[in-house]
Amino acid sequence: MQAEVDRMIEGARADLKQRGIKDADKAPIPDDIFRPQAEKRVRLGLVVAELVRGNDLQAKPEQLKAHIEELAASYEKPQDVVRWYLSDNRRMAEVEAVVIENNVTDFVLSKAKVNDKAISFDDLMAQN
């Protein structure tokens, strides 16, 4: 969990730097500010990882290829964009994360039971 706290602190410092704060990379940011959110992220990550593992929701090569081709389709030279993605493991990891997220979303929605309920606009706006 400390690694997630550290990532969040670095993200906050990067945000401060982008906003023009001088010496933002040295800003003292206490861990406890991010600890509850980091704990929630880590727990959610464990749940999602178990869903992926237990239900074979890993990104398949054909899914990765299809997603990259979809991203590249709007460019003038799509094959150059495809090569750009394939040439970097970090970019491929980002594509894989999106594909896995889509697989998990599709899986969860396929298991969901939806009940339509009529509600007035005022009642909807009164809900928190």
C-alpha cells in the first residue's frame, strides 16, 4: 500500500508543478492525506485481479491487436501508429490495461440484474 501512497504523492507533486508551483517536487506532503484513498485503490485492485484470474478475463492477443487498430484507424498512417504501440512495452501495458478493464466491465454487466424504476426528476435530484 505504501507504493500506492507514494504514487499518489508523486502525482500530487506533478500536478503542483504543472500549475507552476516552484519546487513542487520537494513539497512536503504527508502520507496520511492519501492513505484512505490508497487503501481503497489497493483493495479494488485485488478484487479486480481476482475477477480477471478467476474468470479468464486476461487480454487476449487478438483483443490487443483490435484495440490498437481501433486507436490507429483515425490517423493518416495507421500502420505507423500500430508500430509505435508495439515498439514500447509501457504503451502496450496501457493498451492491455484498457482491454482488461473492458473485459471486466463486460463480465460484470453480463451478470447484473437491472430493474427499471420510474422516478420523478425532483426525486432524482434529491438523492445524494
